[in-house]
Amino acid sequence: MDRKAPIFATLGCRLNAYETEAMKDLAARAGVDDAVVVNTCAVTSEAVRKARQEIRRLRRENPNARLIVTGCAAQTEPETFAAMEEVDLVLGNTEKMQPESWRRMVPDLIGETERVQVDDIMSVTETAGHLIDGFGTRSRAYVQVQNGCDHRCTFCIIPYGRGNSRSVPAGVVVDQIKRLVDRGYNEVVLTGVDLTSWGADLPMTPKLGDLVMRILRLVPDLPRLRISSIDSIEVDEALMQAIATEPRLMPHLHLSLQAGDDMILKRMKRRHLRDDAIRFCEDARKLRPEMTYGADIIAGFPTETDAMFANSLKLVEDCGLTWLHVFPYSPRPGTPAARMPQVNGNAIKARASALRDAGERAVQAHLAAQVGRDHLVLMENARMGRTEQFAEVHFDSDRPEGQIVPATIRAAGPKGLFA
């Protein structure tokens, strides 16, 4: 009988996608075949529901394959997936990155190993033994520099899926980025679970800004460096200096804000208040006038009143946010917020919709302001690329994929710009 290459399905964040690429490599090296691997997300109850739905779908489409569930949801609630008749093996977030986990699946039966292989993620002290070069499109590569989180926000299950914060040493990161540039990548994105905590567990406790400045200094041929979601209250002086002085650091920051009301922020156990977020956005924009912001905001956190939500809604304007990720609150069992008085489900939906509408208006205003301006666009495919601020730009003729091309914006549409 012909053997088939493993099928991988990824749910959730960019870091999960990064790790799926690493698992593909581990599975190939071990000779794993006739398998389906689902890399799950646990950020919301809806994410877990979607994981179960995807598992059932993939089992129907691949009735004879071994089905392996891993990722954050597998780490935080392995019993949920072990109870599914479709599932053959549950692998934790640590185990999925260990070559021996994949070697044990060969040659024939998973049944010879324990069906649930999920250890204590809090005991893990290292990260990035699975560094891979060049995950992403042909245009940009993603480099994992940090994993885990030491904070305990009351709504968040992720530390229990990812463990405590662990950093990749700067020298390892720089060497990887040099290899990526040698392979032709024109943009690198630094990723992590809690990116601004990078360095806290390393000798001399360097900061994320130190890493950014070191990359830009030691990899002079890297045209564009981008950083993914950050905690604005933890931004250090060196990162602010990089924002002010380094044009190769892209003027686009995604902020983990979550709410715009001080009482809700305290109940979330966040480390900033409303004015801190506004001040950071103002300060960074003074240093870099073209800076644009994305943000995560939760709608309907427990105890949130209409007045409290109004403060979150107004934050879009007060911070000058453009790209919103809106999360309707859903309780995660085991988190303190799940035990707080919950907001009515219809109110949550209405608030999420209001936030999305505000975000859409902000996007349209940003796009309209780009008409007539010149941009350097990194081409993601022959007809579409992105500006430094991450807006889509569409062309009516082919451009070289992966290259940075100059463009004058001639029009703005609902979904992007036209050059």
C-alpha cells in the first residue's frame, strides 16, 4: 500500500505556524507517514471548539491515518482530546518539539506508546531547540526569539500551555537572521508569546531593544525588521531609540492592550493603565510620525459595564489605533476571570461588533491618507505586497515576488491600496 506524507493543520497564532514547520521537519526526519497532525490553539473556548471540529473533519477525510493532536489546547486540557474517539495520540507543547516523540511513531503503531504524552510545561527552561530557517512566504521569514509567559493575566490560559518565559540567546538569533538574509529574505519578523520579556532569563538580562539594535548592527544587509505583538508598558529605552533612529525597523507595532478602562485592566491583572497606553502611542509617534498601531482588545470582560466598554471603544481614537484584533470574551476554565460575574452574551457580541466597526473606520481612514504617497512595498505575490505599515497594496501588473519595490499609491479601496 502506498504511504502518504503527513497532513498538518495549524490553528491559532503565528508561533503555532512556526512550530508546525518545525514539526514537519521532525516528522520527515523520523520517517513518519500516514498521519494527520492538528496543532491546536487554546486562547479562547471558541478556539478549542474549532480544534475539535477540525479533528472530526480530518478524521472523516482520512479514516485510516493516525491522528495526533498537539499545541496549546492539547497541553492545557489533554483529557478533552484523549476522550475523542477520532484521536490516536495527544502530544504536549514540549513533546511535539522532541525528535524522540516522532521516532516513536515509526514504523507502524502509535498504540505501542502512551496515548497521552503531556508533561509539566512549567518545568521547561529552554526554548528554540527547533530553530528553522525560512518559515513564512518567499517575502518574509519569522524567527522565534522567545516562548512562554511569566505573567498571569486573569483571562489567559496561555502560560499553562506555553510555560514560563524562555529566551533564545541573541547570538543564536543573529546567526539565524544572517542565514535568512543570505537566502534572499528581505524582511524578518521577530515572534514570541511575550516578546517584550525577551532577555529576562539570559545573562546580564538584556532587553528586547538591545536585541533589535544588535540585529540591525550585525546584519547590515537586512532591509526590513519587524516585531510582532508587544506589551507597551515593557518597552525599553533601546527599543524607543530604535524606533527613533532605525528606518529598517518597520513603523508598525501591534500592542497587547486588551482594554481601555482602568478598573477592567486591574481586574485583568494587566501591568498598564489607560493613560500608559495613550502616552506610549503618543511618544512613539513623536519619534516616528509614520508609526501605525494594531492592538488586541477584549470585548465583554467580566464585570464590564457600558461605561467601562465606552472607555475601551474610545481607546481606538485616543491611541490612534489602526489594525484591531477584537476578541469577544469567553471564559477559560481554570482562570480567575472565569469565576467573576460574567457579561450577557448578547452584550458581548454587540460590543465586539462596535469595536470591529471602529477598527474598520480606522483602517479606511489610514488607507485614504496614503493616496498620493510613495511607499516601499514588499511583494508577497506577483500582484500584492505590503507597505512598511503593513497595508496591502495591489498592482495591475506583475512585480518580482519577495522584492521591495517603490510604488505611488493612486487609490484606496475597502481592503487595501492600489498602485
